[in-house]
Amino acid sequence: MTMSWMLADALGLQRKPERQVSVYRMFVRDLVVPFRIGIYDYERAAPQRVRVNAELLVESVVAGDNFGRVVNYETLVTGVRELAQGEHINLVETLAERIIDLAMEDRRVLAARVSVEKLDVYPDAESVGVVLKRRRKPSAGG
């Protein structure tokens, strides 16, 4: 009996099919939100337009058209909007760090790239800002 089970197992006849894990990129492009951001007094007086772009590298089982199996971009958009309702932020670097923290909360996110651009700083420049990238450290033994 044991020998036949081992043979069937070796031939893959008794194994349940493994779910396929996919790696995909989820993104939010050109989200423009008013933020209270900047180090100068005039920047503290009123919100200014900030453009956010985020791209997340996700590893997940996506089979079955199941919403629960994917990283939801709505969560990221809502999180950015909530940050905009929060306290004044001095630096675009700080805002980018907070957004990438939001993105990396989901353990399925392997890496993220976030850009934050202030749109109304210089009349002769479309935007100024930063790009921040983060990659999750590999887990022990994996």
C-alpha cells in the first residue's frame, strides 16, 4: 500500500493541483490631492496640489476572479486622501515615506515605487518632488 502511494505521489497522480501564484504590478497614476505641505509660511497658509503616483509589485493568487485575492488600489487611494486630511507635512520625502508605508502594509506587496510632486511651486516647472522605492526584505529561509 505504501509503495503504491509513493509511486502515485511521484507521478503526481494524487496531488491536489497547486494554486498558481502570480506576480503583477498594481498602480495608481496621477492622483492629484490638495495637501498642506511645505516648509515656508506661505505653504502653511493654504493647501497645494500634489500629484501622487504609486506602483506596487504584488505576489498573490489571483485565480477565480476573487476580489479578496488581490491588493486593492482603492485602499491606497483612500489612504492618500486620509493623509491629505491630516496634519501639515514639511517635506515631500516625508509624504512619500508615509505613502510607501501604506503600500507595504499588505504582506503581498514585494516592492513599491512612489512619486510625490508639488505642482504649483515654480511657474516655469511642471512639478518638483521625489521618487521613493522600497523592497521588502526576504523572509528567513525564503
